[in-house]
Amino acid sequence: MFMWPGFIILFFGAYILIRETDRRHKSNTESTEESSLEILKKEYASGKIDRNEFLEKKKDLISLRSDIKSFSKNTIQGGK
């Protein structure tokens, strides 16, 4: 009888912990992807790479980003 409130508190605590961890992971992933694109833009602006190389690498980064998102989505949904 007295154990139910403890289980309820434990359940909601675990739920909040998992939700916050997932949210932080998503924001870290997005900021990493953005910084990769920013680095590429800086290399192009400074003349370290030419236009063709910039466009090719940008295309690769965007493709990789979509691959990561679809992989994460499939993993979370159990491979559906």
C-alpha cells in the first residue's frame, strides 16, 4: 500500500531522465552537423578549397545528415 507512491515517483523520474537525455543527444548531433558545414564554408571562403570541391563536400555532408536521421529513426522504431 505504501509502496505505490514510490513506484510512481520512480517511474516518472526514469521517464524524465530518458526524455532529457534524448533531447540533449539530438541537440548535440545537430550542432555538430552545423559546425561541419560552417567549417566547410570557412575553408571555401578562405580559398583552401575551390567551388567544385566545396559543392561536392557540401553534398556529401547533406547526404550523410539524411542517412544519420533515417538510421536513427529506424533504430528508434525498431527497424520498421
